[in-house]
Amino acid sequence: MNGWIERLLERYGQTAVLHRSGGDTALRAFLQPLCRQEERVPSAMTALGALDERVWLYLGVTAVEPGDRLVWNGETYRVRSSRERHLGDVPLYWQAFLVRTKERTA
């Protein structure tokens, strides 16, 4: 990956922990909710109660895969989908869509 992206992440990114079967990894990434035109909290009712449908965006140089979990700011997010982004043939960063889980960390 290109060094300028790592420098941007180091300076402006958030620190998170990636949980996967191989172990935990600390990383730096940009994490933010995807904006919607609606101001209300999007949710759906399930048999277990309300489900928060807000989707979060992950941009980082650490590869994440569907099913991985990221912990940031006391909240846990599950990777819904991910893909590596390129400029020509050069891999630049990973983009993923996350959903918040009900797990909370201390």
C-alpha cells in the first residue's frame, strides 16, 4: 500500500481493534456512519426488538473480511462486506460496510 495513506490514517484516523479467529489486531482507519437524507433513526422491528440498520463505512489499509468484528469507541461493528480499492494496478486501501452489534465493550 502507499505510504501517504498510512500517514493520513496515523494522523487523522481512529484506533480500533480487529477481532477475527486468528487473533486481535490494533489498527488505524476512518470509521463513520453513512449519511442518509432522513434524520430519523433507521430501524426495523424483529421478533427480538428493534434492529439498528445504520451502516458504517470503514476505510483502512488493514484487510477486513465479512464476519470480522471491529471494536471502536466502546462499540462493536460486524463487517458486512469489503473490497480492496485500487488505483490502476496499485492496491490503495480497503473499503468495508459495517453494522453495529449489540455487544458493548468496557
